[in-house]
Amino acid sequence: MFRRKPRSYAQIASDMVYPRGGWSRAARYTLYRLRRLPDQPQRIARGVAAGVFISFTPLFGIHLFGSMALAWIIGGNMLAAVIGSLIGNPLTFPFIAALSLGLGRLMLGIEGHLGPVAILDSFAAAGSQLLRNMLALLHGQHSEWDRLEAFSRDILLPYLVGGLLPGLAAALAFYFVTVPLVQAYHARRAERLARRGPPPPRI
């Protein structure tokens, strides 16, 4: 059924930060939808793994499409990839960002430590300058790229490099958890259908 009154943009944004019924209910519903996907357990698990892996990259804004593209490449279920990408949410992103960026800076020999707030500020500043530069190009005005160059060197590249290992580890963990979970659901569903017997013939 369609909603009588569509949600406002403020309600949508609020649900992204704190879903109605809480994160526990949202997690249970996500797991319910995941188990009921009509596909092979291995394909569903590969899709989930793709979504989880993409969540450890700094490709904010395209995680959804990135997870679907990666799932298609590795032969996974693309809807499962969308569900898997939900591992990256307002509650987990600060931890994912701090871990990935810290590890990446360590691997690349970049000194200093940035906390979640500083990382968020860096993304906001880079995004703001990118938007201003795009508008400047449209109006034939001078554009400045200093913040974006520093951001790419000190934030984006380390985040991308550092997210590979924890992203791969998390993706593998979710893959090996998802396969038996979906297999068990399919087995129980097959047993219920078998107990019901064949449908009565149509007259």
C-alpha cells in the first residue's frame, strides 16, 4: 500500500540518522529482507560482501551504485549489495573513517592523527571548494584547488588505501556468515512447503 502522506525530506534525513523503532528494529528488518531474497546463498553472500567492502571506501555519495557495480563484477546479488552497504551508516562511519584513515596514513608514512570530527570537517571543506569551483567554471571565474589537492593527498588517498584491508576482512566475515544464514532459511522454507503438500488441483 502507498503512504497516505509521503515522508518529508526532514523525516527521510531523520530516519537515516535514527530509524523509526530504533537501529535494533532496523537491523532485524534488514536481516529479514536479506534472508528472503530469491537467489542462491552464495550469490547473496557475494552481494553482501560487495556492499560491506564499498562501505570502507571514501566514495561517499556513490556507495550505493559502487556496491551494485562491484556485486555485478563478482557475480553477486545487487539487491543484497545494497543491503550490505547499510553497514556504513551514521553510527558506524566515524569508526570506519578513523580506522581506515589512520591505517592508511600509517601505511603511507604520513604523520599525525585525525579524529572523526576532523575527518568530517575535511570532507566538508573539500566538498565546499569543489562546489565553488564548479560554479566558478560555469561563470568563467577563477577557481582554487589548494584545499582539494591537500585533501586528496592527506585524506582521500590514505583513506582509500587504509580501507582496503579492513574492508576486505569485514567483507569476508560477512560472506561466511551470510551463506549458512541464507541456507538455513531456505532449508526451513523448503520443509514448510513440503509439509503443506502440493496445492489442490484447480477445477
